[in-house]
Amino acid sequence: MSYLALARKWRPRSFDEVVGQEHVVSVLASALDNDRVHHAFLFTGTRGVGKTTLARLLAKAVNCERGVSSSPCGTCTACQGVDEGRFLDLLEVDAASRTRVDDTREILDNVQYTPTQGRCKIYLIDEVHMLSGHSFNALLKTLEEPPGHVKFLLATTDPQKLPATILSRCLQLNLRVLHPDQITGQLEKILKAENIAYDVAGLGVLARAASGSMRDALSLLDQGIAFGGGGITVDEMRDMLGMIETRFVEEILRGLAAGDGPAVLEVCNRMSSRALDYMTALDDLLLVLHDISLYQTMPTALAAKGGDTGLVGDLASLMSPEDIQLYYQIGLISKRDLPLAPSPATGFEMALLRMLAFRPDSPEKPSGAPVDRTDNPKGSRPKTTSAAALQHHDAVDLKATASPLEARDLSQPEVWADLVMGSGLSGITRELAMNLSPCRFSGQTLEVSLVDSLGHLFSPSRLEVIEKNIAEGLGRTLRLKRVEAVPGDNSETPVISEKRRAEDARLEAYQNLINDPAVQDIMNVFDATVVPDSVRPGNHKGREQ
């Protein structure tokens, strides 16, 4: 029963073995080799990326009996003591369980004493953000001017909770989340050393499930070896994690491409017997949609990633880029709504049904779809812009009130104002859109101008956001091009249009009010008048006596 978990057995013993944190390692190595080691370091980053490991390596480097360097020997008493957790001058404190000010003072009372074994006394405080306010105050003065034989190494997953006075006294090193490829490479190295059979696809599944944490990946690897009976295969790993099988994703996407609702639901029924994690299933679906979109844009990029270009290329030929973007957007929104569904299975099914319901027109009507001949005598389904409909439920229904893009001149101020006010834009981007004046519309390009006094609002990125939102509302490609404003051109902007409409509504309300018989009686009896500016638009219709 002496088995040592992989996360402990393969903890880095030197800076060269640290994976994915080269930017931090280079800083520490430079400080050690040039004898410029700061008295207080703060390591930040998510769980399992190497904060405590790097702190221990730093403690080993400054106490190595062969001298301070970025390459400690690993064989001396100090190095082995740090590796085995028995070095007396390395004091590891769990701030999560010792938050009281009395605990902090007890620790700091020993700062003045010289090291017992090593060159420096190291205080490694893990999850330092959990300390109380009084504990931080007690630590502050010592952290600012500690004795020369003391180094403070602080680690936290939430640096925002640390007081600015603590942050300003530390050399802060931010550890990155590891890329799945980096995790896969390390897992492959470990399995080769352990003589354990594996396939790279299975390691990729574990790397993705680890969410950037090497420790989580090694824990999952331990679990996977036990689950797979001593080996790692992609099917077993997906089964262990409750992930959707690749064939299910393929069948769902083929059903969506064909508009075959019964086929999609049949896949859902088979999935329900597998006790799958439907949030992960949506993630898998979104990842394949991303690969398809990437393949449609640049096939070589997907090949460089090592993706399944055969399957992805086949699916890419069945769906248009617009469909892919639509399905991806619906999938993202469905992930947000999945916890609110009556059950994860019904939430997942509803996401797929939404993709079917909102897919654009295709040359052939999908089998099994109902035919509505009331407003569409030819029997084809009305074209729907689902992304905008899902995100902006209260936006103006541009499709219901406007004719197709080809029949509208977007340079007309009224049309442009309707598009902008129904686009769902907000903040400075909306202010910019409201002050753009439409000039000329040709093909898929609308030229717009902006007066010089409002030039500070303009930026290419904001224009791209406006272009994207307006195009979603139209359901067609649209390009916006800024041109110079013509002197003396009084083209109406959406701001002017909105003010004009508000004034028209106010005048109409005023007219309705003074035409009301009851109001006229009051005016006659009391010799009263109605102040026009006091009237606000509302339901002021005349009443019958």
C-alpha cells in the first residue's frame, strides 16, 4: 500500500522540469544567478499550475549547500529536506486554516531567529488571501522590512482579495493556465516512463477536462489508469468523464445539416441511457462546430492542430458558414440556460430543436418539418435570424416590419434609424451608431459619415461591432464604410430621427389631450390652458360623453 500518487511522484524537482511557466522560471533563474533575490514573492494563478511547486524550488535554490543558483544540486541535505518536506527552515503555513491574528503573530514572533539548517528561513504562506484584515496588518511591517535571513513566499488563487499594501511589497509572478497540448505532452512523457499503454486521443480528452491544471490532469490520469485497467484509451476516458461519444456528435450534426428532426431526437434518446454530462456534451458539440468553421476558413490551420480533417471536412461540405455560426451561438446560449431547464436531458434536446427551428432556408425543405401555407404559398419556411432573436428578445423585429434587403435602400434615414435602434447596441458603440449618417448604399456596402465634432467616438473596432449587429438583424452580409462628411450635408442621423419621432409623439399627445371633451370643459370653466411642454406621450385619446 505504498503507492504514491502521480501528482506527488512527478512533482518537478528542478526548474527545468516545470511545464508551461517559462516566463516565471526565467525571472526566478535570473534573480538567483545574479544574486538579486527579492525578500517577498507572490505567486498567483488558478489551482494546480505550480504556485507551491515553484515556491519550494525557490526555497531549495536559496538554501542549497553548493551555493545560491538556479540549478540546485538536489542531493545535499537542504535540497533533499525540501523535497521530502522535512527542512526545518521552510515553514509552510495554510492561511485558510490559520486566519486569526493570533496565529499570524505566533508565526512572526520567530522571524527574528536565525535559520537552523539553511542559509535562509523561508515562510511559505499558501492561500494568503484567506487571512483576516488584522492578520494582514500584523504581517505588513515584517513583510516590508524583514531580517536579511528571511524570505516570504506567498501563494494565492485570488490576488484581488489582497490589500494593496501587501501587493506593493511583493514581487508578483502570475502563473498561466496550461494549454492542453502542454498537458498532453507531459502526460505522454509520464506514461512512457511508467510503461503504461495509452493513445494520444485519450490523453487529449484528459488534458481538456483538466481545464489548464496540471495537478488535475495527473489526478485524472490516476483515475483513468484505474478505470481502464492499466491503460488509457479515448473511449474509456470519455466514458469515465461522462462525455458524449464522437459518433453521437457526428450523427447530430448530420441530422442538423439535413434538417432531420426525428434523427436528431433518436440520437438524444440513445444518449439518455448513457448517463452523460449534458453540459460536457454541449462543449463537445461546440468544439466540433469550431473545427468545422476553422476548416471552412483555413483548412491548413485545422491540420496543424492535429484535428480529424476527414470527418470535419465531410461535415463542412454539408453546412454553410452561416449555419455553423448560428448553431454555435445557440449552443453558447443553451449552456447558459441548461441549469434552468427541468432536466439536463430536456435542456440539451431543446438546444438541438432550437437549432432546427431557426436554421435558415435551404433549397430543399427538411423532411418531417410542418408546412405552413398561410403566409407562404410556396411552402418554404420563412427565413429567420435566430442569433439576434435569441439575444435581443425585446429588439425591433426587423424581419416582420421590413422587406428583404434587396428591396430596401439602407441609405434612407428612416430605414437606417430603425436598424440602429433595433440592433441591441449599448454604451459608446450605440452612441456612435446613433450619430452615423447614411450616405450611399450599393451592393452590400453602406457608406456612413460622422461629423468632425464627434470624431472622438469613432474607432474601427466599434464600427465592426455595429456592422456585425446590423448584419445579424438583417440576416445578410453588410459592410459599413466611413466616408468624409460633406460640408452642408444635413442628412438625418438616428439621433435626429429619434428626437423628431419623440417630438411628433409629444405633439400628437398634446393634440389628443386638448381635443378631449373633458379637458375642454375644464378649460372653459376655469379659463385654463394646457402648457405644451408639460405633455408627455401616452394614451390620450378622446372619450365619448
